[in-house]
Amino acid sequence: MTEIVVATVNVNGIRAAFRRGMEGWLGRCGPDVLALQEVRAPDDVLRQLWPADGWHLASEACQIKGRAGVAVASRLPLREVRIGLGTGVPVDTGRWVEVDLEPPGAGRAVTVVSVYVHSGQADTPKMAEKYAFLEAMTARLAALAASGGDVVVAGDVNIAHREVDIKNWRGNRGSAGFLPAERAYLDRWFDDLRWRDVGREHGGDGPGPYTWWSWRGKAFDNDAGWRIDYQLATPGLADRVRSVRIDRAESYDARFSDHAPLVVTYQT
């Protein structure tokens, strides 16, 4: 068997992330596969920025300029690429890309998805958009789970699942990202569809560890964060997780994004 390192991070704008030092983190982390969210740039700009040597890219920019955008960058060849969830809604573009990878050696093929779920806003049309996307995502998760393959769904889901996943959970009970109806989708994924939340499984009982902190105030310094970035794995692959870590920057000034990368090593 071989191992592959899969990382995921919401870059909060790929151009800004590279200006803030993301390329240095990429060299230090050395992932085999990296799922990117909120790229917020045309596909050709992403390809111009990305280091050319040894990388394969699959991406989808949002049809609405300056929003969303997802990609998978892989050191392993891409056997097949599938874009989007087929909703046909412009605001849903730039939110789902999945690739089939062939690990080195005799390992099984692995499917990796990069997903960026809408942030939403309680009691507005934006929440309807989010719930519609979550319905389409749940249907796709069911199909992927039924395929029997090794699959990782990685990205910014914009939902904190439990109270231990958000520092100020009492103050956010009515906020998008922690509404009961949103959290119920994760219950369905984990309980009914049998996806495994490897970040929580290997992160202890909590509170935290968190993956997102506001740029504002002292949220990062006080570790007042949310755990909204996930790697969901099919059961067989989840059983072969070797390590999980959150690459939290050493200081506020050292961050290249308001999210920290979630890095998982899988045996394939």
C-alpha cells in the first residue's frame, strides 16, 4: 500500500493568498492533492499563478465574477474530471469539482471532491439558495457512497456541526452556519449515508480544533473560531487514515487566508 496526503483550504481569493505567502506553505506541506475553495479568479488566472512543475489542475470558476470558485490540484494524474452538480443555477457554479486519481503502485483509485457550500444568511433568499445546493449535494453524496469506491469530499461546508465546532455557539444559534436545519444535513451524511468526518474523529472531543477565524478583532488570537472545513471519507478509506492535522498559522500576520488548511494522510 501507498500513502497520499490530501489537503483542503479555502484560500479566500487565490491571488491574495499567493501574495500572503501561500506558495511557501505549499512547499512546506507537500500535499499530493489539494482541494481549493473560494478561488475567486478565472480558470486561466489560477493556471498562471499555480506552480507548473508536476501539477495537474481541474477547476471551475463561478459564472458570477469574483465569487466562489473551486479546484483540485494533484501531483497524481487525473483519470477523469466531473464539474458541478447539474443544478443549472449560476450561483451554484464554482462550488463542486470531482476528480478520479490513480495512486502510485497497486493502490485503489481514489475520487477527490472540492466543495464550497454557500455561506447563506438567515431569513433571506440566500438561505434558500444554500438549502437547494445542500439538497443537490446530498443526492450526489448518496450516489458516491453507493459506488463502493474510495472517496474524499473536502472543502468549506460553511456549517459547524456540533456545539464543540464553534467557540461562541450560544451567540450563533440563530446565525447561518449553525442553524438546526443546516446541521441536520450533516446528520444525514454521517448517520444515514455513512460518511465519516475524519477531522472530528482524529481531532478529539473538542471544543475545536477550529479551521476558520474572522479577520476582524482578536478572533484568531483568542481562538474564537468555527470548524467548517471538512474531509468526509467513505468508511473503508476513513479506516485507513494515518494522520490528521490543521495547519494553523503561528500568528495572525502569518496567515495567507482566514481559513487554515486541513491535511489528512490516507493509506490507499
